Amino acid sequence: MERVDKVFYNTSNLTISKQQLADSSTRLDQEKATRILEEKDREIAKLNLRLAQESSRLWKSKFHWKRLNDLVNSTDCLSSLLSHLGQVFQDYQEDVAISSKLPLAPKQEFICRLKNGFPSLTSNDLRICSLLRQNLSTKEVAQNLAIGAESANKARYRIRKKLNLSRKDDLIQFILGY
């Protein structure tokens, strides 16, 4: 009888060990998935920043083209400039096409909670909150959205009002903790 008890005891210990192994494996998989999501978030933020810079470059080129068109009547100079503008615009369209294939909001859970908790937030407010959650500075948020730094500051102020935050409450800490 004693031998049967030992065998049963050893088998139950083995089962517990298998369960613990499965739990730790699941935990490691979740941590790995979290790291991958964070890396993808950073890649999306970088791509959005690049798109904003390309957009800015495109608008600057368009402005310069109009100025040159007024100053120069030579077809050679204009055709060269037009081909350059065409290439810039094509590069921009390719970047937009790549961006549209990426997930629009990897942190859907955060955005849904924020939208449900504060229904007065607009889609632009949610986008700014999402960028702030990625620890981007106001200047980086402005570049990412292709707006001025002053506009980004005003948007932050309006978001603070909609979230009912006082002046001493930190907006980024609120967003990170929400």
C-alpha cells in the first residue's frame, strides 16, 4: 500500500509541475506579444512622423514651384521641376499606401475606454491622446499631425478641459494611467 501512495504522490507533483510550466510559458508568450506590440507602436509612430515630414516637403515644393513659375518662363527649368515634384508626390502616395495597410490604432482598447469615459472627445482629440500615450513630446505630436506647436498646445488645453483636469494635474500621467 505504501508504494502505491508514493507513485500517486509523485504523479500529482508531476501534474503540478506541468501546470506551472504551462502557466509560465503562457506568461512568457504574453510578455513577448506585449513587446512586439510596443515595437509596432513605435514603428507606426515613426512612419507617421515620416509621412508628416514628407507632406511638409511636398507642400514646400508646391510653394516653391509656384514662385518659380512666376519668376521663370523657361520650359526646361519648369519641366525639370515638374518631374521632381512628380517624384516627390509619387513617394508620398507610396508612403500613404503603406500607412493605410498598417493597423490604424494598435491600442484600440485604450481608445475605446477613453471614448466611453469621455464622449465629448473628438477623433482628433483621441489621436492626440494616443500619440501622447506613446510618450511623444508636444513638438513631436505637432510634427506627426502636420500642425504647428501652438496648435498642439491648444489641442492639449482643450483635451484637459474635456477630461476635467485641473492645472496641477498632469495630462500625460492621466493618459498613461487611464
